[in-house]
Amino acid sequence: MDETGVTTVQDTYRKKYSAYIYYRGRKRIGAVTSWERGKNRHSPQLEKDGPPGAVYTCSHNGWTNSSIYIKWLRHFIDYSKPTTEQPVVLIMDNHNSHCTFEAWEVVKANHVVMLSIPPHSSHRLQPLDVTFFGPFKRAYNKECL
């Protein structure tokens, strides 16, 4: 499992209204999009025609937290239906919102084995960003333009 963010500001808007920051003698350039700052609100448009039974949520600051993770974990357990005879292995990064005592209690009681991959290796060991989230974001961006 892995999380991702979905922007409400599409690429053409970003290119038009981005401020470019660069420093003399440096070869890196970074872009800042001021419109998107502080706008981490959940949009009902993201739910339109979504999968039946899907759960949608967003934190106040746009980042995941332990409350959202527990909500997702319970949803995952409801759909994967792990048992003593057929436990489920959940492979995830070791974000602090995933590694809580409450999460451990939930998975222990529901026959889920959590496998946390080493820090700073999820881009190699958990390719959801490349195989699922990347194509999803490109398709979403294309539909919004």
C-alpha cells in the first residue's frame, strides 16, 4: 500500500502561473505554485464515477495521518477478509502514521501481517507510483483539461 496526492491545479495552469526560483551560480530551478498552497480540500469531483464501496478522505493539511491510516486499514480488512487460516500480508513503507500501537492492535486482531520496507527504498521496492499512480494522475489531468 502507498498514498499519493492528486492535484486540483492542472499542468497548463501551473505552467502559466508558476514563479520560477533560481540562484546565481546554481543549475537547479524550482517552481512554486502559489494558488495551490493551503488549498488541500477534498473535492467531490474526485469521487465521481469512483469504484463502488470506495472510501474518500483528506486531512486538513493534505498529508496522511494515523487516523486516516486506521480508517483505510479497517476498510482494507473488510474487503480482503483475512482469517487465521488465510492471513494477509500488507507491504508498506514505514511512515510514522503506519507504525502506531493502534495500527498494530488492529492488524493483530484481524490476521494481517504488516511488512514495513526499509526507509528511502519504497521507490524501488514498492512501484505503485510508476505502475498505478503515475498513469492515474496523467489520465486524470487529461480529463480535467
